Amino acid sequence: MLVRFWGVRGSTPTPQAENLRYGGNTSCVEVRIGGQIYVFDCGTGFRNLGKQLIQESNGAPISAHIFLSHFHWDHIQGIPFFTPLYSGKDSSFIFHSSNRTRGPQRAIEEQMSDPYFPVDMNEMAAQRKFYDINEGRVEFDQCTVTSMWLNHPQGCLGFRLETKDKVFVYATDNEPGHPQFDKNVRKLAEGADVLIYDAQYLPEEYEADRRGWGHSHWREAVNVVMESGAKELILFHHDPDHTDECIDSVVAKAREHYQRVRAASEGMEILL
Ligand SMILES: [Zn+2]
Ligand SMILES: [Zn+2]
């Protein structure tokens, strides 16, 4: 299993010099298992993944399973700019997500409707399917993906991808402090080889004025990794105002409590 980070920033892209070592594109993580591609979220990093896939495929059809945690801009904004969706009728993209008000298909398509974008999603050549997965389990040939709700305004799904010997967990946009969701995230993360977790705020920022905004901090991330028995923690969804230096200091502090911690950076790869 190969994990690649295409976008690691939360909320909004940050193309600023002081942020570029970790990266300014919003959430997008790719997982490859054999030849199969699984994508977790389609923030602006999704655009660069698209370019890579076009280059790699050399004209052959491309297919991927795409899991969307939720529909806030920083998790969908790359979709209109993902060129494989326009590339040919033999390519296919299967979206797995859940939306309580509109359903996942409408929620995805409406971001490209008039007057928000000049090209309608129906004009995309590639085949598209949309599944409303809610909480549950999706089975593929080489893996299964389990989804559970997290604590975030308008809802957010966390995902656990399991092969026969490895476990990858993607749990972002989650605020601590709600008994059921605190339990959900620990259950998702149980014994995982790698846990990607929301560490948007500093604990002191959270305490000061960011309760109820739907995000976590590095101290809670350390709690989750230790209490769930996950092996490695990847801090993710960095705050737009956190510079590279700030993130370095967060990693150093987190390592005083748990050794295997890194902060996600654009282009980082993990081979499991
Ligand atoms: Zn987000
Ligand atoms: Zn969100």
C-alpha cells in the first residue's frame, strides 16, 4: 500500500512562502493498492493528482474510487480542475460519500452549476457513479473501507481502509469532546498502521475561541493515537495561519508524548 499526500492544508489554500514546505493545497490523499487507486477528499491537491494520473496513463483509461469526507470547499474544490474527469469515456470515477440534505450526487454536481463554474458536470466525458455510503462498509477485491461519522458542522465521515495485513485511517475535520464521536474516531483508528488526523489548531487556540468550529489539535491527536493503539500519527489539515515553523514546533511538542508523529506535507509518501 502506497499513501501519497497531494493536499494537507485545512480551510483554504495558502500559496504563501512561509507555508510552502508543508504545502498550501487543501485536503487530498491517494492510496494505491496494486493497480487500484483510492482517493480521500478532493481539495485543491486533487488537481495535481489528476495531472500525475494523466501523465502516467499515457492515454489509457483511468479509474479510481473517491471517498469524500464531506462537502466543505477545502474537500471538493479540486473536482472541477481534475482533468481525468474530462479525458475520455472509458475512464471511470466512483464517488463514495454521504450528504443528509441533498444526497452526494447533487452536492457534488451543484458546485459546478451556473453561476459557480462555466462547465456543467454533465459535460465531463468520463463515467461517474455516486454512492451514498453513510456509516458502513464497502468491500473491494483487495480491501474494505469502513466509514463512521465524526463531530463536524454539517457532518463529516472518517474512513478506515483495511487490506489483509495493513490498516490506513483518514479521520479529519473532527472536534473532540462529544462522547459518541470520540468513541467513533478511536474505533476507526484501532490498531491502524497509519492514522491521519485533524490537528488544525494549537490547543491554546482551540481553548481561546475555536470551540464548536469542528476541528481538533495536536494534543487530542496524540490522545487518539495512544488510546486507539494506532502505530503512526500523521498530523493533517494544517491551519492556514500556521507557518512551516509553527508546524515544526507542533511536531516537536507532540513527540514529547508519542515518538511516531509526523506532520503531513505535500508530496510525502508512506509505504506500508
Ligand atoms: Zn476541512
Ligand atoms: Zn469541514
